[in-house]
Amino acid sequence: MWAINLRIVGVVLGTLALYTLIANKIPQMQSEVPRALALGANVTPEQLVSAGEQLYQGAGGCTACHGLGTRAPNLVTDEKGQGPIGARCGKRESGKDCKAYIYESLTSPGAFVVTGYEPIMPDVSRTLSPQQLWALVAFLESLGGTVDVSAADIPAVSQPTPGGSPGSAGPGIGGGTKDAMEIIRAAGCIACHKVGAEGGAIGPDFSRIGARLSAAQIREGILAPDARIARGYEKFKGIMPKTFGDQLTAAQLESLVQFLASRK
Amino acid sequence: MTDAFSLLQAAADTAGAYRDFPLIGSRAAIWIAAEIHLMFAAFVLGVPMFAVVAEAIGIFGKDQRYDRLSKEFTRLLLIAYSATAIWGAVLTFLLATLYPRFWAYLTSIFGASMWVYVSIFFFESFTLYLYYYGWDRWKYGRAKLVHWGLGILLNVWGTIVMFIADGWLTYMMTPPRDITPQTQVASIKFWEAFMNHTWMPINIHRLIGNIVFGGAIVGAYASYRFLASRSEEERAHYDWMGYVGNFIAISALIVLPFAGYWLGREIYQYDQSMGITMMGGFMSWLWVIQAFLIAVLFLAGNYYLWVGMGRIPGAERFRPYTKWLLAVLVVGAIVWGTPHTMIADSRELVAMGGSHHPFLGVLGVMSAKNTAVNLMILATFLSFLMYRRANIRPVVPWAQTGTRIQGAMFIIAAAIVLFYGIRGYFVEAIVRIGYSVYQVGAVLSCIVFVTVIDVLMARGAQSLGTIQWGKMPARSQYALFILAVTFTWLMGLMGFARSGIRQHWHVWQVMPDTSQYAATPALGYASIMISTCVLIFLALVGFIFWLGGLAEKSTFVPAVSTVEAPHVGH
């Protein structure tokens, strides 16, 4: 009986090992998460193009159709003698410059379906942030054309609300706790701000914030972080999330404000 | 600066949304719990379907062997049932503790249906207890029919339970298009979310898949009992049971690809980019692995039948044909496994001389693949037909004509499959997709009409000898094990495909996954997870079946005369 059992175990393990081995021998591709971008007022065209290229080649998933395949027009190299997308985008629709054409193609793909292709392009704005979209536009413009995307085109960084609805359906941050330190930890404040012995040094130190700011100023800083930037931290403008007004309950906000105001 | 932002964003996004699981991480923990729960669930939903059919054959065909077989199926079900519930509870607790925000979101929309789910689960449990424990009490006359009705009711409860859970998971894949990240959860209409784009295709796909899976596990159980048998009678009984399990698994497998096409088409219709990610994007290699697994299934299933013909007097006359059937299966598997569109880097594209391989690219398109798989299905059906016919000689006056008509049907079906396969190269994609319907229609029609003719022809047929149940070489039983392992692994792989095409979204384009496990892993990692789940599942199944064996004697038919179990379908 033991011999039978061992043979069965051998067959099972051998079959599993074979399938696992084959799956590990083929090319390994992981689907990456599109990296969040923080493109400030001083962003250069080179930075935009670089960020856009990373999206195009990777997490944006563009190459599944636009690489050198037949599902969608070739963007990187020549397409039917008209050159790459940057060279032909300005001539595609009369009265529409290259930037507008590409942006609209990404966000309203049904508007300009190239003859000979099926309307399979998804609305990219559902998966990419505005910053990522504009970086993609800049990269596509750079393929044979001139990059004219600038910081002015890009809306201020706004935090995505992951499953916005559940956030609003919840009882606040950290399960609704009113303990200020717990709120600070649960909200991730200490990823950038130092409070006593805890926290990082990206943003202003909160250890003695009450000595510098009033309760009203602290409240404003939480709800509208870009309204007033602490001296020396101007370059981080736009980084602080603006969603705490939605995420915190009124009681949590007041608990947090009073706690910080008391730290002198 | 970007890094600082990412750090902050991750911290802000994940505040209270995720917790980690020790050692293996939360994704792996959920993966294992969900997969093993699904494997047990597939078993306990699939087995009642053919248990109730076997009981009906026993009642209306007045054949006690089927009734006892059905009871043995149900005994396996009973002991697997609690394991299903335990893993379901593990999954629920892990979701609630590791992904609390996502879980809160799902319960906000589907909470009421979860209460219904639990209630029906309760009814299902007690119907199962009544069905099994009442077997010997309600054995004759009208009481037996009532008992059979309980079996049907058990299937009804099980199907409703599965349909409800499918509503939750398909919402994650294909939420209604008007739902966005900004949509307030209170404004989401339950039925709209529940009966989403892929709900019914998944329901049907899973119904059929559960039968396949249940048949394969029953086959493996029977093969183990066959190998461990100490008497001829017991060996004969479990040989027959293994044959029935394999028959069920392969018969349902033949239909499964059609349900898969429907599901795939619905995914494409919902979101082309999701479909392309699945078939031509980062998951494209998955389908090569799938083709390999299905080739193993077809080959192992047919091999079992061909070896099984060795115990049937009269089967020798069909033996010369098996090599041709093997050739069709091997060539079909090679064509089906040929890749077409792969994500390739520039060096690979240059090496291939374009986006597709100049020769293999022609075989990798759907025209060739559909043709290959349809011919493989026809070849497998022909194997079954030869097996059925092996020990009988039809005596009806029209037997020769009937056989010729059957042959003509095979030729016509194969010709239609080949014609549309070749013509598909010369038409546009949208027309080509429609051709698969004609190919499938031809194969299904052939299967139905040939079977009807065969059943009519078998009436009063002359027997060439009794099937020598139990006279089966041990190697055939290991084929049943390979079938069970491969079916289970394939289920894990396709579960990864279905779930993985959401990529970094909990709910596609509505609720992003911002945890550290948001990236969708490559096939290598997935294969290790799948093998781990299969191993845990099979170990648990082996253990609980062993426990069941301790508690109760098997129900094999004692020797009255030579076991003359009829072929399934006679």
C-alpha cells in the first residue's frame, strides 16, 4: 500500500513540478502599476517625455496594440508613409493642433478612428491621471514632432480617491478614532511630518507646531494645504493630499487641530 | 520629488485600507484562501449534478448499481462540504481584516445579497443532510422519488449560492460603465451592479466547469480505491466508477470551450483593452500554458479510453484507428499552443522579422486554433464512440446505413470546420469571429445526431462479450490522477487569468488597489501559487476521503455475478 501511495504522490508532485517549471521558463511579465507623477510648475519637456515614455512602454499598456502590431496604428515609427505620430498628428484634423489631437484621441478615442482600424481604443482617462495623460501626450509629440506640452496644461496634483465611495461611506480615518496620534498615524501624516520621536522629514516638523501656527491656521493647512506653504518647503507645493476634509470626521478634524495647536 | 509624492500618496491611500499578513503577505493569503475555497466549492457544486443524474438512472432504469454509485458520490460530497464552508469562512475573515476598505465597499453594495447567500447556504446544508442520511430510509416507491427531489433541490440551492457569489466577483471585473471612482456607493443600484456584463457567462462557465472538476476528482478517488482494492469485486466497482468519473469530466470538458468563448466575447464587448490585456497583452503567454494543459487533458482522457478498450471483447477491431486519433490530437495541440501576438521587445521583433513569426504566426491565429480544437473534440468523441461500440454488434436492419450516416456526419463536420478555418484567413476579423459559431455548430450537431443514431442502433444489439471491469492496468489509473491534477491546476490558472485582467484594480477602473501588492505578478510567481493551492487542496481531499473511508465502508457492488455495469449512455 505504501508503494501505491508513494507512486501517487510522485505522479501528483511530478505533474505539479512540470507545470510550474514550464510556467517559470517562459518570458516573465508582471503588470506594473502606473507610477504616480508629481509634475510641478518647473517641469521640463524632457521630464514629461521621459515620464510619458515609461508609461507608453510599460504600465500604460499601449504597446499591446500600438507596438508594431496590426490592431492599431503604428505610433513609434512610420505609418503608411506619414511618419511617426508626432510628425502626422497636426495634419490629421483641420483646425486641431497636434497636442489637442493626441489629447482628444486619448480621452475620446471614438472621435478619430483611423481608417482601416476598429474602434477598440479605451478612454485612457479612466486609468491614467491627468498628469500621466499629459506626459503621454508629450512623449507622443516627441516622436517626430515638437513637444509643446507645458506645466500650464497640467492641472494641479489632486489625490485620487481610491474607491471614493467607500472612503465616504466609512466612519473616518483609522476606524473613526478621536485619538489625535492614532489619526496622525492612520492618515499617514508621519510619512512626511515629524511628531515627537516619530515621523519623517519631508514636510514641516509638527513637534512644536502650536508655537508657530494658530488652531485656525492648522485647520486651514489640513483642509487646503496649498493655501499657505511653510517657508523652505515651497518646492513641495501640491504634494500634500487635499482629501483630508473628506476623509476625516468633524470630530477627528477638531481633535487633530487641538492636539497640534497644543504642541508648543 | 516623485518618490516623495509616491511615499505620501501610498501612506495616505492605504491609511486604514490594508493590513499585512505575516510571512506570506496579504495577497498570497487571500489567494490561497480564495483558490482552495473555490476548488472545494466547485467539487461540492459539481458532484450533486451527476449524483442526481446517476440516482435517476438507478430509479428509472431500475439499476441499483447507479443508485449506490450516486450514494457514494454523495458521501464524498458530505465530507467535502464542511471543508468548503471552513475555507469560505477563512476567506471572509481574511478579506475583512486584510482589505477592510475594499470589503466595506463590497458589503455596502452587496450586503443584502450576502444575507440571502448565508440563508440559502443554511438550507443547502440541511437538504444535503436529508439527502444523504435519508438515502436508505426513503428507498422505495414514492418516497424514493421524494428523495430524488431532494437531490434536485440540493442542486437548485447550490446553483443559487454560486450565482450570488458570481455577482460579487463579476462586479469587480465588469462594473456597470456609469460607475466611476466618484460614484457615491449609496447611489449604486444593486441589480445593475449584480447582473453585470459577465455575470451570466461566468455562471454558465462555472456550472459546466464544476461538472468537469467534480468528475475528475471522483475519477481520482475511484482510481485510488481501485489501486488499493483487495478483492476483484471492489476493483471492478472502482474501475467502473473511475470510468464514469472520466466520462463525465471529458464530456463536460468538450462543451466548456464554448462557454469560454462566450465569456471571452463578453469581456471584449465590455472593454476591448481588458480583452487585449487578456489575450495579447502581458497575459498572452498564459494561453500557451493553457493549451499545453488542455492537450494533456485530451491526451490523458483518450489514453484512458484506449487502454480501457483492452478489457472489452471486440475492441480489437478499433485498435488500428487509435494511432490516427493520436496524430489528430498531437497536431491539434501543437497548433493550439502556437503563440501569435506576444508582447516582444525591439530585439525580439527584429529577430522574428516583424510582429509575428513568419511561419508560426500563421498557425497562431484564431482560425487555425479554432479548427485545431474542434478537430480535437471530434477525435475525442470518436474515441468515446468506439469505446461504446466495442463489445456490441448492432442488429437493426438499418445498422450499415446508420453507420455510414454517422461516418458522413463526421466527415461533413470536419469539412465544415476546415472550410471555415481556411476561409477565415481571407476575411476581416469581425467576419472571422462569426465563423467560430459555424464550426462549433457543426461539431455539436455531429455529436448530438451521431449519439442519437448510436443509441437507436444499440437497441437489441448482439453482445460480443462482457466488459471485464477491474481488468485494467494500473497505468490507466495514474492517467486519472494526471487528469485530476491537471484539471485542478487549469482551474487555478484560469482563475488567475480572470482575476489578473483587473490588474491593479480591486474594481476595474472604479477602485484602485493601492496596496504594496497592487502589481499583477508574472506567470512564474502565479504558477508557484497555483501549485501550492493544488497541493494543499489535494492533500486535504486525500485526508478527508481517508477519514470518510474510516467512518464508513464503501458501497461497491458485492459479487452477485460478473459485474456487468453498462456503458454510460446505454
